[in-house]
Amino acid sequence: MNIKTLLLGTATAFVAVSGAQAADLAVAEPVEYVKVCDAYGAGYFYIPGSDTCLKIGGYVKSYVDFYDNQVTNSAGSDRNFTWTTETSINVTAQSMTDIGLLTGWVDYRAKKGSTTDGHAYIDSAYLKAGPVKMGYFTNIYYYNGAFGEIGPGAAYDATDNSDNQLVFSTSMGGLGLWLGIADNSTHPDASDYLGNFPDFIAALTGTAGGFDWKLAGAVTDTVYGTGWGVQAAGTWTAASGDAIRVKAAVGNGYGNYYVDTSQNGGIGPMNSGDTIWSALVAGVHYWSSTVSTSASASYSSKGAWYDGGDQWDIGLETDWLVAKNLTAAVAVDYYTPEIANGNWSAEFRLVRAW
């Protein structure tokens, strides 16, 4: 056996052994990267290993409010201003099923400031399967008020008008029908006068060109009897974005359903047996694609809840889109119940959304 034969034999044996060992090694699974989901609009992605599409949004907001009268802060001292920072993280999950589109939504928020201790809370959360929606979200009776975050009927915080609800909705040819039941005890304005039954709500909506409208009615049970309310509202929007809105409502009996246009559009029980009505007009004008000014004014007849006093609220706000997803705003508001002196407030606000 010469040296050449020996080397060839050794190399052959080494290759055979190495090949056998390589065959025994585990083969890595292919990496499944997150894929974009465009079935439900921009911003969605597929949850790996499923057909569910997810979208994450939210904002960070910091605002300073100034008052002509003193307010008590979380430290127990009185000052003429408060400073608050608020965060929101919301998640939407969507997938197509045999019964139609299945949606889940949750919006977690937290505030820390002069008059709040930083607690986290659910602003809204619901599931929707086809025409049926159930969870904690804005009451279907409600219709927006002021276009800005400051002013009568401003809808800056959905919990002001939210309840646990079960809602059925359908639409056809620009018309929408909404039927629901709601637990008014979860409403921030809930009182001790609620009865043993949930609220029953119905709403009819419509759109035509730049105009949208809503008619809504509700009944609520209380320890004193049945309360009720009806509302009519509409908004006309121009191609430029300029818009004008009007709405009016009336309610009667303990536990009135009504539109409290002077306190962020709150709906809910009232410990008053009088007929209460309210009206609001609001508008917004765009000076440019990045600057807008909104104004709003409302009147509410409060009945016995405010010792028979009426209530006025006037708001003015200017918003500036500083950069994409960054907005600065300044606003003033004047609020006056008949039984007390009027109160002025002003706010400076920055919001970064995503």
C-alpha cells in the first residue's frame, strides 16, 4: 500500500463520516416574517400563524388648563391651573369568518396630572360579529357636539358618553338603523335613581352628499318611573373640510335621556322630574390644510337639577398640524349656569398620534 492509496482511503472515510453526522443535524424551520395585511385598510399586519389582522394606534397628549377660579389639585392645594399628560394605546383585531367580519377593539388610557393620580382605565372595548356589537363603547344615542376638544359637547373622552351595550345595526342605501340595550349604571353620570331594567335605544342615521344626520330616542327605567329622551342632529361638510353642525334634544321624567350639550355631550340619568331640553350649534373653518378654527355654543334647560337654572356654554379652539401626527392647539371656553357666576377656562395642548 503506497502513501497515495492511504491518503485517498482516509479522505473517503472522513467524508463518509462527516456526511452521516450532517444528516443527523436538525434542519432549521423557515422564518415566518410579519406580513402586511391590506384587507382592512392601512396599518394592519397578520398575526404570525393566523389569519387575524392587527392594527396598533394611540397617542401621547399633554395639556395645561388655566381657570379664572381656583381648582384643588391632587396634593390638596388650590391653584388656577392644572397640567395633565394622557396616553392611549388602542388595538384593533379583524378577521373574516363564516358569519361575516369579526372585530375586536380595546383602547387603554391613563392620565397623570394635577387632579388625577395616573390611574389606567378602559376608554372603550368591544367585539363585533357581523351586525351585532357588544361591549363598552359610546352610547348609540350620542351625536358629536363641538369639533374641537374644548367646548360644549366636545367628544374628547368617549367614557363621558359610554355604556355597556348590546347593539344590532344594519344599513341600506345611505340609511342606517341601530337598536340597542344599555346598562346605564356604568355611565359616569349614573345616579342612585336607576331602576331594575336596562335602557332601550333606537337610532336612525343617514348620509346624502356632504350631509349626515341622526334621529335617536331612548327610554330608561328609574325608581320613580320611566324616563325618555329624543334627539335630532346633523352635520354638513364642504369639500374644503369646513363644516357646520346643529342638534337639539328633549327629555322628561326622572332618569332623563337627553343631550347635555354644555358638559361634553353627556347623556344619562338625571334626578329631575322636569322636562329638559337643549340645543347646540357648532362649526369649523380650515384656514389652510394645517390650520383650523372651531367654534360652538349651546343652551341647556336644566330644570330642578340646577334649581331651575339655565346653562350656557361657548367654546373657541384653533388647531395647528405642526407636522405629520403632531398637533398643537389653543382653546378658550366660557360656561355659565344661571345659579352661579360664569367660569372662564383656557387650554394649551400638544398631541402626538400614531
